[in-house]
Amino acid sequence: MTDDLLAQLLDPDPAVDEDAVDAAAGRALAGDREAADALRDVVLHFERFPISTFERTLNRLYAFADASLEPAMLRALENGVSAPWYLTAACGRAGFRGAVPYALALLDSHVAYERTVGCEVLGVLGAHEAVPTLVDVLGDTDHRVRESAAAALADLGGSGAALGLRRELVEPRFALLGYVSNALGAIEPDQTTWLLDQAASPDTRTRYWAVRALGRTGSDLVHEPLLVVAADPAEETAAIANGSTVASAARSALKTWQRVRRVRAADTTSTRPTT
């Protein structure tokens, strides 16, 4: 690391280290190994640097992170160098699975935002062992935390995650279940067949959210059934608590279905090998 860069990173003036970290990250992204090593040194030896330098460097992990940083990050977490949620989120961005216990601990926080961070990190890190806990979090009092838990379950996938989300759809604890339907529409294994069955349920609320979820699947199986529901006069009057009807849910789902199909087609085209 150059003496000038080291001096700037060690400077206790936040204005100085802000410019130094940003400049070093830009250089690292452009392939400057010396700049990347300088930023890694801030993380590896965070005790030597101002806290503002360390925290700002964590915001630029995408420019230089590698596996060598994980022990230092876990040491920072253990020593409470910065807010646990902040450090845990940084570990999530870097893919450090050692942060899973800290993410789980965040789920017990009294602060809703910290619980959302815990959910998000568990999903990003592929923490399948956390599925039962995340299913429990679907009952959180804060809707943002419930949404984060559902998204994490969708990311993790598997039968346990799917069963937890299914139960929430048919035995709802809350009136609005968009986060549950979004997760069920995107999760693996695919839930299309089960959702089609629920779309014929005698319970209006179950039908509504199942129909919404079908659009997210992008499946060939759902287009015609959604068209039928969207045109059904009886479903124009079948409404959930906020006044939205099952027919309107089907029309919304059709738009989502088309968008999912376009994205998938674009992804297929972009990954197709050239000759």
C-alpha cells in the first residue's frame, strides 16, 4: 500500500477517509491490486483504523472482498466494533456464512429493521437450517419483517419453506398476504399445481392470494385459468377485506405472468451460446 493512501485511510477526519476509500474502491474495480490490498488491510486490521474508515470500507466490499476477510469480520462482530446489524449485513454481502448465527440473533432484536436484516442475510447466505425459524417469523408483528422472512424462504426454497408459506396462505394470521403469494409464486419446488387447487377454494381470501401467486410462477399451466377467472362475473364481486376482487387479482396476475415470461425469455437469449 502506498504511504499516501495509508495516511489517508488512517486519517481520523471522515472527509479525508471518505475520499480515500472511494478512490481506492474505484481503483480496485479497475484492477489495481495495490488499492484492493489496501482496502483488505483496513478490514483485516480494523483495530488500527478509524471506525469511519472501517465502516465506509465495508460499504465497498464488492470492490475487493475475498474469503481471507471472513475471520476478521467475525472478530469485529464478536468484539462489537460496530452495530451488529451493520456488520452482519456486510458479511451477507460478502457471502460469509460464519455470520449465520449473528443473523439468527438479529431476529430477536426489538428493532424491526434489524430483524429484516437478519432475514435478508439468512436468505442471501443460503442458511437452510434457519427455515423453521423464518417460518415462525412470518408471524412477526411488523409487516416489513414478515415480507423479509417470506422473501428469504423463497430464496432458500425446499419443502419446509414451501409448507410454511402454504400454511400461511390457507390459515392466515394477517389480512394482506402479498408477500406470501409472491414467495409461493417464486419458490422452488414449483407450487403451480397446489396454487391452482387453491385458486378453486370456496374461501374468497384463499382464492384471491392463490390467483395472485400464479402470475409469479410464469408457468404455461396458469395462463388459461387466469383468463377464465378474470372474465368470471362471480369473481368480480368476490372481494377481500380491502375491496379488491378475485377477478382483479387475476388481471394483475396476468400482467405479472407476462412480465415474468419476458424476463425469462431475455435471460435465455442472453445466456444462449454464440456460434
